[in-house]
Amino acid sequence: MNKIFALTLVLAIAACQSNSKTNTFGEKFENKGSVDFKSAIASYNAGKDSTYIITGTIENICQGEGCWLSFKNDSNEFIVNTHEKFKMPKDSKGKKATAKGRFAKTEDGELEFSPTGVVIE
């Protein structure tokens, strides 16, 4: 019985460690056709409402749950909000991130990005 418990514990630890090494949160996706977030915003504002793969450097990250991150856009921050569908590491500030998702307007009329997946390098 102890051998089964030990084996289960080892497998559980290995599974947790392999997930953290991938740095992929939410849906896995291929990083093909990614653009910087400024280009994606310009495309969206020009009327192209589609799924985008955007890249940028993380300016801030939610310190409560890790449920959002932001990219710097000139003097403004641009929010990538998971809406708590998945959580990201709170120590990711300054790292490069790639996110796949769609743009959406908040209740306040602000533009945010709702990702289905995020990869943090």
C-alpha cells in the first residue's frame, strides 16, 4: 500500500513540475503569425474583428490571482484579462508573453484582450 501511495505522489509531483516548465496557461497554441499588440490594436480598430496572436513584454501582472497581465503601450497599459479562466505566475513582470484571443470592449468602453491561452517566456 505504501508503494502505491509513494508512486502516486511521485507522479503527481512530476505532473506539476512538467506543467510549470511549459509556461503555457490556458489553451495551447502555435505561435504562428504573431504580431506586436500595437499592430493588432490598429488592425482591430480598422475593422478586422478576428482572433489574434499578440506579443509583448509584461508591464504588470495581477498580484491577487494572476488573472490578468498588462503590456505597455506608450504611456498607457493594455490589459490582457483571463477573466479567471486560468491563472499566470505573479512573478512574470518584465518577461515576454504571447497570447491568443480576441479584443473586447469593457463596460467602461476600454479595449481589452481576452485570451484563450498565454505563453510566458
